[in-house]
Amino acid sequence: MRINWKFLSLLLMVVGLVLVALPCQILAQANKAELTLRLLPGYYYSEVTPGESKTLYLEIENSGDEAITNIELFSDKPKGWTVDFAPESIDYLAADSHQSIGVHVVAGKNTIKDDYTLTLIAEADQTRAVTSTILRVEDAFSPWRWIGLGVGALVIVLFVFLYRRFGRE
């Protein structure tokens, strides 16, 4: 049996080309849109005062290799709170780029002292991203603070009066 060297060499070349070209097609990945939300340092845990505006800064980053279009910003906020974004939407965010957004938060005037979670959502045509932060309401107006101070002052005045009246006899 005679071996046809031309046919064998042609077959080896075809197999070699397939082995070289095929892994490139297997390893190639489609373009991917990846949106990342990040609150700038110092804003993951903030204090707010009821009725006053607090500005947080949010960075939106396209860490993928495809442009992202029509990014709309939303929030999941506590009842009675107001959250505004500046700007409210982004039309186009190129690959490997980022943009800063101002987030203006106003806690409701009747909000009691506690920790509240604020969730920020960016939704685009290609993807969606979510981040959250904790906001602590500190100086909520409470009449009980003033009532307590008044009762304490009244008790002190009463003790001074009783001491002066009956203390030295």
C-alpha cells in the first residue's frame, strides 16, 4: 500500500489550520454592556436632617466594552422623602467611561430619628444596576425633648426651694 504524501500533507495542513483558527473563535466573547454604580467615598452612611436637602454624589461607570444608551435613574426611598437626580438621565455612555450624578435627598419633615435605606437604580436599554446607602435621621424635631428639659428644670427649682425653706431648721 502506497501512501499519497501530497494528500497526507494537505490533510495535515487543514487539520493544523483548524486547530489554530478554532480556539480563536471559541475564546472570542461577544461585546458586553456592564453598568456599575458607586457612591463616592463618605456617602455610604450619611446623616440627614428632616426637611433639609442633602446632596450625595453617585458615579455611573460603563466598565463593559459596548456603549450604553438611555440610562434612566430611579430610587426606592422611604415614604415622604424626595430624591432628585442631576441629570435625571444619560443618553449615551461610551465604553470604559464614567459620569458623576448629584443625588439630592430631602427627608420628610415628620421623619423620626432612625436609620433608613435609600436604593438607587440605573436602568438602560442594555442592562440595569442597583446600589444602596443608609441614611440616618439625626435632628428630628421632637417636642418631648423640650418637655423633658422643662420638667428637669422644674424639679431642680423645686429642690432648691424646698432646701431653702426646710433645709436649715
